[in-house]
Amino acid sequence: MTNGIVDLPQYTWRPLPGTRPQIIPTQLIAHTAVSNASSLYGWFNSPTAKGTDAHTYIRADGTAEQYRAANTQANANGTANRWWDRDNGVFRGAFSVETWDGRDPEHTPWTPQQITTLRDTALWLNRVYRIPLEICPGPYDPGIAWHSLYPGWSPGRHTCPGALRITQFHDELLPAITTAATTQIGDITVPTNPTFGDIANFVETCFTRAANPDPKGRTYWTVVIAEAVNPLVPMRTMANQLGLI
């Protein structure tokens, strides 16, 4: 089991003192810090913070400090900090990412370096904890999101991380994640946003591994997958029917 420390080159592990309850991280929630500081360690470690903290802080240059392990609670997300998943009998919670904004988030976009680190953090959480690389459809659903998306996450009705950065979330961060992301179907690695060539190669690989010579089956599944809104769903169905997963 992972120790919850992000092992990306941008990150430095700088744990805050004290212990926190365990969670299974289920969401990534992006914040803006309203700060020009190079570190939030001193703030989070002061009485002024009143127990508020985040898992990480990403500077303007894309480097980041991590203050809490991903599998422990951080207090930046309201009702998403930690909750009981009664269906599975576990506590879940959000992985909170604060970001530098020069104290002016309404007019300061995430830098390209911050977008890259946010992307890589989401990919790391997907790889280690299987957090889906899609916007959380509900306040207790897995995925990636921003602080003000749901009222319970932001009891003070903040607009965090601000309109400019929410637009970037849609227009820059999500496409960057989609372009870089891959997923496993059985033991085959495929892009999460496959091209027609990726789909054709996947179908051929699966039929070859299954020793299935059916050319009509290959054609059928190539068309079905290519026309699907989410190609990964029929890709998994096909691999399952061929006995590969």
C-alpha cells in the first residue's frame, strides 16, 4: 500500500506535525491560496490557521510542497475532508491542492508550470488510487474538481479558485490530462482518449491474443468502439467477451 507521498519530481515532502485520521483519497480538489508566499507551511503550522491545511501547495514555477500524506485527512474541503462510505465500509476524503496566485486569483491565471503539475498530480492519483480523470458528478462522487463546485465543500460560499481558473480547469487542465492519460484494460495500456488508430490496434491485439480469427468481429468492434461516446466502455466489454479480463 502506498505511503501517500507523491513521488513526482516537482514535489518536496514537508509534513506538518501531528496526526490525522486515515482516508482513501477519492477526489482531487483544486484551490487558490490568495497568497504570494513560496510556502504555506508556516501558515498551516500556526494557530492562525485554526487547523486548516491542505495536502499540497503548487508554486508559480510548478514546484510543490506536500504537507499531508494523500491517505490522511486535510482540512480544506468542508464536507469532502472525510466521510463514511457505508456501502464499502471505509472513510474517504478529498486530496486538496492549493495553488499560488500572487494574491490576485481573479486576474492571475494558473501558469503553464502549475497546469503541468496539476495534470501530473491528477495522473498520479489516478494511477495510485484509481481516482477517475473526470469532473466529480456529485459531492461524494470520485473525480477531479475545484473548491467551489459544491456548496458543502465551501461552507463560506467562496468562489475558489475564481472564474478565471475555473475556465482554465475546463479549457486547459482537462485537455492536458486527457492527452497525457492512459488506462489499463487487462494488461493492455491504452490512451483514455484513443484515436481511430489506437482503437484499431487495440482490437487487433485483443483478437490476436484470444486466437480469434473472426474478421467480421474485428470490424464490428472497431466500428462500435469508434462511435461510442466513451470508447473505453465497449473496449472493456470486448476484452471481457474475448476472455482477456
